[in-house]
Amino acid sequence: MSKSVHVSGIGIISSLGSTKEEHQSAFIAEKSGVGQISILPTAYKDSLLAGEIKKSTDDLKELCGLSLDSIHSRTSLLALFAAQKAAKNAGFDSFETLSDPMALLCATSVGGMDLSELHFEAYKNGDEAKIDFFRTHDCGDCTETIAKYLKISGMIGTISTACSSSANAIMMGARLIKNGLVNRALVGGSDALSIFTLNGFNALKILDHELCRPFDETRAGLNLGEGAAFLMLESEESLGSKKSLGKVVGYANTEDAFHQTASSPEGKGAGLAMETALKIAGLKPADIDYINAHGTATRINDESEGMAIKRIFGSTLPPFSSTKAFTGHTLGAAGALEAVFSLLSIESNQAPINLNFKQQMEDLKVSPLTEKLQNAPINHVLSNSFGFGGNCSSLIFSA
Amino acid sequence: MNKEIYINGMGIVSPIGDLSNLNPPIEAEDRYNVVEPNYADYFPARAARRMCKVLKISQVAANLALRNANLEQTDGVIVGTAIGNIKDSEKFLSDLIKYKEQLLAPTSFIQSTHNTIAGQIGMSMNCYGYNSTYSHKIFSFEWTVLDAMLQIQDGLGENYLVGAADETTDLVFEVLSHFKQHGKEKFPAGEGAGFYVLSANKVEQSLAKLELCKIHHKYDGLTDLREELNKVFPKGLADFDCILTGASAEQDEFYKPLAELPTFPFKSLSGNYQTASSFALGLAVKLLNGERPLENDRFKPQIDKVLICNHFGQNNLAILSLSNV
């Protein structure tokens, strides 16, 4: 249990850009990636906003170095792009020459639905050739795609716990290293926008037609987004003389056990996740310098998460913000995206503001970060990811 | 990993029932369906109507495992499913196409997420502990086992409910047949749910000791199965009184290297589906406890150690081993 888990590389793609620098500049310029939908062929193109990556699936294939006639879901392409970047950032062009097995854990909530939904109707109407597009439907496809192109041997797996999926992938990678089962783990998550999820959230009536406003009294729901992010985790021995971007020091996963889609008003599961993560990290609430909140901007999440944060941190409440108004809610990728943002805040001693916040929530009476936090020493960051089905996960990263 | 892990309870819903007897499945040409339990014994009929088959059989198997272990709650719930509540995904997708993205009810969308199974089981026993869902083809079940072993190893809890379930809908069968995973020359397609209580504690009702769980992917293809296994078990395979294989037909090239060993293809009983190793573990427990399927002569009279070996394609190998308590 004593092994340190270092982050030696990160890779990210979202509506804010495809490099960490582009994400940092967007945070500094307070420029959101959420806007009009132009690529997803949905009936809501003109009425709903989303954090859409303005690259076609063909563009993504080119970026990943794949042939245009290969069949890959958008989710798998985003995953591969971010995984390649994270590996490269950690000094690996591929893992072909590794002598010992490693772990690859990818997380997704919709998997290859973006491709299935485009061809489902034609198939049902008798176009049997469309069946080939269902090959990439299951969640495991993105993971196998990464393993194939990055030449990974070892333990590969896929986690699907809705919006907390990739936080759990990071957690599992860290636990495998801590227990000495592997020395390296490539972990992260990916979710592409799909008509399926857009309509699902719309039917649940939790999409805001305006820009979302996390932790604001007037918040009216979330904006969806898409993206992928990966972290290269390495043990101390494996890291050697390479630069560490931070350590994974705390993690916890709890169940809210309240309702299939709603969190408990007091945020019981959320509170438990934060407390347990602090305990595992051996840190006190006062040690946390910044919280990257889940903050989806739905009525229920922000109330419940806010209550839990207030309860755990009390008078030592650190600056906190949700970055969902920048990226949209990227579902299964959100935990990994926000892990990258947490690491960037440690690296730069800056934290992104909570975009679109104006008015404190009446029941909560706390304000998220609205002014840039600059040159503040940020050594310990807590990142929350909560999902449907009561899945609550918290991660803690340290310098 | 140095702590010992025990299987203290199991619950199975399969094409041969709950394994209370090991009769072979009713003859079927291409598909085995699970013997559906009387759901009313487990949850209210109103709740059952909203749930698709994979959710219902998971909840039943979970309840059976808990009851078998004499527990009302565990420290966590970890579920594996290769394709999840696919029936609900099909329904929501069909509806959104049919109604052109208008006036959709969210129910089937909510149920379609993979973590619905673990979430519902967690809620049914008021479990605020660890809760996770793996959805990775044939490794889905092994990940739940490995995760629980790590939880126990790290001292985060003592009892974990783990399991896997998948349902073969008409569409899934069609698609998998097209990709040659099902076919006339193979065992029929199958489905089922297998749940277990894994525990740090050896108790009177402990069913078996879990020795090993290994997930092994090789991007450039596995070498000969015997060689791969020799790497995991340097002392050889002679210790195993029975090897349950994931062979998809009586003759499966992949398992040829084990020909002279006491093997049995578990998919002949469960049918062929991605998380069938969650059935195999239950079968192994039964074998350790002296029970035998009808083809008795294929098994040694005394079985103290069982190896379960499952594979997919040329790249993926999953290994579980267990022994008598």
C-alpha cells in the first residue's frame, strides 16, 4: 500500500481544444467550448447547445493516423487520440518494447452508440450490410482499439459507471500500481456526443437550453459535451528520472443508494466519497487547496454536492469550481478531463473559475470561484465525479 | 496479494436453473434461455414490469448469493456486463427514430446505462459502500473479482457482492451470429447471471477458496495456451483436478494443448455468452462440493482444485482458480 502513484503524462481532447495549452488558454480567457451543434445530426441542432468537438469523424481518423475507410466509433477515436497523447507525453510512442505487463483502463458510458444509432434504422429496414457498424457498439471497443494501436499487453478493462466512469478507471489504475500488480497504467475515459444521450437527457428534462450555470440559484440543467482524456500512471521505479506531473494520493467510490437518477438532498454518498478519499490520502479538509467539483448545473446535483462539500469542509472551504460550463458535461470522460484540469492547476498554481455564476444558491449560500486564482500555491486538489445510479467518486491529486 | 479470499455465497440464474441440480439444459438448436425464476418471490410485480430480463435475473442472483452467505448487506457491489441492458437501449433508440426525437419517455434511457444493475442491487440492500461496473467483453466478470480481491487486500471491506450478467436478445443474437460468435457447429448461444459473495472471512458456510484471478491481453496474439498457462503456473497444471474451459464447441482448437488433461467445456451447460465465466465459477464450486453434471465419467471422483480458463479471439485469456476450503 505504500507505493506512490505518479502521473507521467496526460492527453486530452474536448470542445476547448486538443492540447493542454489550449485548455489552459480557454480557462484564462474564460472562453467556453459550449455552443451551437454543427456536427451531430440531431433534430435539436438549433435548439440545444453542446460542447462539441468541431472535428468530423474523418478528421479524427486522420489525427490518429488511421485510414478513412476503417470503421471506428467517434468514442473510440477520441479515446485513441487522448491515449496516444498521454503515452507520448510520458515518453512512450507505443508500449511494444515493455518487458512487463501493464494495465489499460478506459471508461465510457455510451461506447460506440454514435455509430450504431446512425445505421440502426437502415439495418432494421433490411440493409444487412449495416451490421458491420455494430461491431464497435460495446464499451470494450475503445479499450481494445487503444491496446491494438499502442501495442499494449497486460490487463485491459473498461468501466461504465455513467458520469463517474473515468474517475473509477483512474482509481483502479492507481490501486493496481499500489498493490504492485503493475508498474504502469494508462487510464482515462471517452464519450462522444450521440443522439441517444442527447435525447435521453432531454427526456429527463435536465438540459438547459441556455449556457449552463453550475452552483447558481438560477441553474436550469446541464449542457452536454464530448471528449476524452487519459493519464499515464507510473510507480516510483517506473517513473525513474522522468518528471512527475502529480501523484494520485486519494480515491474513493461510494454509493448514494437513494434513487436511480437523483442524488440524495444532503449528498450522503458524495460526502462519504470525499471523506474516504481524504482518509486514504492522509489529508485533512484544510489541506485541500482547490476542489474541481462535479457541478453539472442540474437542480439536484449542485444542491446535493454543495451540501456535502459544505458539511465536509465547514470553515475551511477551499476555492471550488465546476468546469462543466467550459466543456459541457462529457459524461464518462468527465472524471478524466477534470483529473487533467486538477493536475494543470497543480502545475500552474492557477484554477479555472466557475463560468456563468452570478447568484448564490439560497439553501447553500456559498460562492464558487469567480475571480482567477493565480499564484496561489496549489498542492492538493480534490476532484468529484458523480453519476446516475448513485455512483459517487472522489479523487485527490497532490504535487 | 497475501490475504486469503473465500467464496461465501453464490446465486445463479442460468439455462440449467440455479444449479440446485446439474441436469443438462433442455435441447435447443441455437439458443439457450435462462430458466426464469418466479420473480414475485424476489420483488413486487410492479417493479418487475419496469425491469428488463438482465436486470431481473441479476437481482435474483444477487439475492440468492446474499441469502446463501447469510448476509443482508455487503461492503460493496461490483457488476460485470458485456452488453448491459441492451433491450432498453434498443427500445430507446427505436423510439427516438420512430418519433423523430420528440416526446420520448426517459425510462428506457435511464435503464439502459450499464451501471443500472449494480446501482439497483446497491439500493436494494441500502449499501453505501463501493459500487462499480465493468463492461469489457469476456473480461467483465474477472474484473469484478479482481476489484473485490483488491478491496479486501487493501482492508477497505470484508464482504463484496460480485457478479456478471448478460441477456441475449434477438438483435444481439443476429449481430453475434453475423460476427461468427454463434453458429451451428458451436454450443448454442446462452445467457445468465452469476453472483457471489467474496469474503476475507472463512466461515462455516464458506463454499470455496478463491486462489487466483488473472486478466491477460496480448496485442500481438497469445502464444500456445499451454505456454501461457505455464507462465502463470510454473509448477504445471497437474494440481488441477478439473479444468473448466470456455471452449465454444466440443472441438475448439484453442484448447487443444490441454487435450490430455481433465477438461470440461462449461458453455455446453450455460450456452455461449460473453460473461459465461460467471456461470463457470458456480459450476466449479459445485464440483468442489461433490456434485456432478450427468456426464459423470468426465470428472474425477474427488475434486479439490479447479481451474477456469476462458478466451476470446487470439488476444484475450482469463483465468480463475479455486480450491476446497
